[in-house]
Amino acid sequence: MKHDEQQMIDFLVTVTKSKLCLFMIVVFITTFSSCKQSNDNLPCIDVRKSYPEKEMLLTDIADVTYLCLKSDDDDFLFRGYINHVTKNTIVIHDISSGNILFFSKDGIPKSRFNHKGNGPEDYLNAQTIIYDEAADDVFIQSSSSVLQVYSSTGDYKRKIVLPIETMMNPIVSFDDQSFVLYDASIQFVPDRKREITEDTDFPAQYYSFPFVRISKIDGKVLDYMELPSNSIVLKDDRVFQEMGGIPGHTSRVIKCVDGVFLCNPETDTVFLYGQDKSLTPIICKTPLVSVLEPMVYLNNCIDKGGRYQFMEVFTVRWEEESFPFPAKYYMRDKKTGEIFRQKIILPDFTGKEIFISPRQSGRHYEHGVYYELELIELKQAYRENRLSGKLKELVAALNEDEDNNVFMLVNFK
């Protein structure tokens, strides 16, 4: 172990002996060592390198389904997008009416309800929708601090008050019993602290924990997860704070098959919070964000159980008014450890490429992601004979003046 690492360890052990802090030392050492590349066990993206581009068909790595959600019943017409995907169901929020619509995976309407309003059992907005199909629980985040719970036919079940009455984003289903949340306000009020509940194994002291696991039944705090951090203020967070908004560029919590991926871009490392409640670093970026100008962020990782992991690194250039921020998309072969730049082709759509990006965090489900393909663009490609297979058959039967866009479900092999 290098001399500076040993000095840091000795200092941390001297200043604290608590169970929590000793845990934090272990995590800190792991991150500190791996980001300095003092061992080669942790995969690392070096943003100074020019990685080779790897071209592949999307169908080589995933099963692809195209569908257009439509119905002869006006009650199931909508303007909106997919909010949640389960094994058998697609959930849509019609923004204009507040309708919550349920379709089968082949696009057939199943049920609907609407509780938009100001009452105690209503939702004013549907910021987040999560459907637990096994329990038939529909969780709707109606404000920054409340989840309303309904059945898929609209029967009211209960209200869950989130542990922090501030910005909880995103909310991700961790398992059958719990959610994992990220407290975005930590970025704006670094000194704000909350009391650890007496129901956890942590000492009853005050800490700031941006990652929280809560019960799906009553919102009770089940666990706090604090990743290594530092005093860096991310540029996009600072500008959004000045604009009175919330950060929208970093994907700090993403569902994966083994749990959830947690990422603080300030520390250039993605951690797996596993089903056994362990916290393990799985990939990092170098050089550190603290030494880069302009800042370059590692924006989490996607791993849905297939052969590849997908990462995004983006550069913050507010002075150029560039939005979205310039990004590079990488993929890592888990078998060989090789890292490539993404070049993913749609075989049914000549000339069409996609990126698999953590920044599309609202479009992730446990085993895949979804994309929305503009019907106007598809009809133009159809006329130019650039479509084939099932996509061509579907688009041929659609009317661009009346029908909705086409959704593409991507389930990784």
C-alpha cells in the first residue's frame, strides 16, 4: 500500500471508532485505492483514452419488441409516455387528463383510473409511477414528500409519507418490500442533517445520508447508505440551484438485476447496493472529477444481466450553452473486460442508431430499457424503404395524423 494511503487510514482510525465510521473507512479505502488505480481489480474508464468503437446490432444483445398503444375506446387515448414496465403490464400517465392507463405487453387496454385532484386520496401530479404487479400496488408520487397507493383499478389503499420533506428523486423499487430513494437536497444544503431512527443498527447521532431505503408499506426507514463524498460542488447542480430548479443530469440510482447501482459523480465511482444490503464498488472513472476542467462526470452504469455494461460520461459546458451536455457512451464486455465506444444499430431501421444511456433513467426497468420512436420519422423512413421486418409491418398500418408514437421495448439477453 502506498505511503499516502496508509497515512489517510491511520488518521481516520484515530479520529473515530464507531461502527458506522469504520464501515465508511473501508468504503473510502476501496474507492481511494481503485480510483488511483493502485490495483487492477476494479474496472476503470480513463476519459483521456480513445477507446475503439464497437458496432453491433441491437438484436445481438437484446430481444426487441415494437408496439403502438392504441384503442377504439376513447378512454384509453393519451398524450404522454411510458411510466413503468413490468413483466406483463405497461403503465401510462396521460398528462393532460391525469388518467393512469394500463396496457398488456401486446398493447391491449387492461384498466384505467383517475384520482387527480386536491383531496386527501388524490394526486395533483404524477411525478413518479411504480407498479408492483404481484401486490397490485400502484405507487404515485404526488408531491416531493408523499406517495399515494392504489390498485390498478383505482381503489385507494394508503398514503406513504417519505422520510424527508424535500426532493426525493429518483424513487426506485429495490425489492418486494422496499424502495431506494436519493435525497437531492443534500447537494444544495450540505450541512443539513437528520436523526438516524432508533430502529436501525446505526448509532443515534446526526448524519447526512443522501441514499435511503424505505418500506413500501408505511415509509419506515430501513437503511441509510452513505457513499464516499467530498466537498466538490458539481457545476450542473450549482447552476440549477441558482436557477431555482433541481439537478436533472445525473442518474444517481438505477435498478439492476442484483439490486441498485448508486453513484455520486463527485467521487467518480459506481457502487452496487446488493440484495444482501452490501455496498460494493463496481466501476470508476479517471482522472478524478476534481482535477478536470471542464468537469467530466461518470453518470452511473446500466447492467441488466446481459454480457455488457453501459456507461455514459458527459462534460459540463454551461458557458457554451450546450444542452444536452456533450457525452460519450461506453460499453464494457464483462467477459473480457474490454471497453468500447457504443455504436448500436437498429436492424429494422436502416441508418438508425441508439445509445444505451444512464441519463434515460426514467426509461429503465429491471431487465431492459424502452425507447420512443417518432411516428412521423418512421413514416418517412417507410416511404424511403428503410424499414423492414415487424417494424415495417407495424408502421404500414399506422396513421401519422391519428396514432401514437411507436415504443420499442429492449430486454437484454
